[in-house]
Amino acid sequence: MLKDGQQVRVWNRTAAKAAALQQDGAIVCNTPAEAVSGAEYIHLTLKDDETVDDVLAQAKQGMHLGATIIDHTTTSVEGAIKRTQQWKEAGYTYLHAPVFMGPVNALEATGYMLIAGDQSVIATVSPRLEKMTGKLMNLGPVEGKAASLKLIGNLFLITLTAGISETMALSKALGISGSELSSLFDLWNPGSMMPARLKRMMAGSYDNPSWELNMARKDAGLMLEEAKMAEVALQMLPAIVANMDQFIERGMGQKDWTVIGSDNLLQ
């Protein structure tokens, strides 16, 4: 925002973080109310619902009626919907706009920002938000949908990272070096399978297996044995194996192994 020539007033619960922006031209404030005083647009990046509600309560005495609050915090769906209505009733505009953006993305205006809700509000703020991110994703008129998809995206990131950790653990058990592991994924990109696999699982198509559940379970057993012999703990795989066994007991061993996700099939 500062590089774009905008006047920016900043406040942070950790004062030193706000003070560090002063050299870049930001006006550092001592309270939330001081920071929002006279501001047309108020941006929040906080921890959770409770913190957002607390900071906004402190800031309200400094807000001018009609100000637009844009909240980039990852929050609950219920909290986002509730705040949208509460602030509208109080005479303000609240828009939840969570992001898939780290600090570098924020500086470079890259990454992804999610918005959903009142399309007239979104039309008004979109030109401003588009300058802040690489891709502004308008998810439609349903309040709370941005919060929903942010949580879903973060779940994928968490499980992806856990999967990488598990992969590294098995590599350690089998004596595979980090460079050898990296070389494998330089040549083979399993991420490219994601769209097709998601479509297959959503369609509930398991009768023409590319990898039978019985065979996947056999391989998973080998992984557990190798890790056990090397005294390397795997955290995720035992739970996945237990799920596999339940589906095999239900007579689905010859189905495609992705059948283990069928209980969560989207309608």
C-alpha cells in the first residue's frame, strides 16, 4: 500500500512490528482507535475470531460511520457471517477476505485472496484488493464461503506437509538421502494427479482400479515394516492403514484404493 502511494496508519498488538514500518512511511499508532481514525478502509490481519472481535471493539470508537472493514484473518465460517451482519446493522461494511499469502506475497502483491458475499460491496472494493494480491477469487454471494474455502485449503496444506514429513521419515528408514528424494520428485510430479483424482473420487468411480485397495494395503504394510525395523515413527500411515482395513473388511479390496474416501463423497 505504501509503495502504491497510499497513506497507511498501522497498529499491531506487538508495538515493535508496527514501529518497523515507520521507516517506510507508515504512520504508527498507539491504539486501534487511533489507527482507524478517519480511515475509509480498515484492514485486519489477526489470529482468530476472538482477537478480531476484541480489536474491532477497541477500534470502533475511532471509526467514522460508513467505513469499510476488510478482514484477512482466517476465522470460523460462523464468525465471518456474524460479523458481516453485525457491522452492517451498525452502519459499516464488513468483508471477509482471507488469503493464501505469506509476508513475501504481501510485499510483492502475489498469492491469492478469497472473497464472497454482497456482490455490490465486492464490486466496489475489488479494484483496491486486486492491487494487493496476484489473484482475487470472487466465490459468489454466499456469506461465509470465503472462510469455508480458506479452511479447506489450509487443511490440504497441513495434510500435504504431514505427508511430506511422513515421506521424509520413510526415506530415513530406508537410507535414502535428501538429494535422492528431491531427485525423485524432480522427475515425478504426483501433484499433477490431483485434479483427475479429485474428479474420480467425487464421481465415486472405483470399479476400474489403477491401484487396487488390496495392493495399496500390501504396500502400506511394507512401509510400516521398514519404518518399524529402523525404529522410525510414522504418524499418519497407521491411521490410513486402519481405514484401508475397514474397507477391505467391507468387501472392497478389489476396488480402486481411493474408495477409502467414499464415506466423504460430495453430493
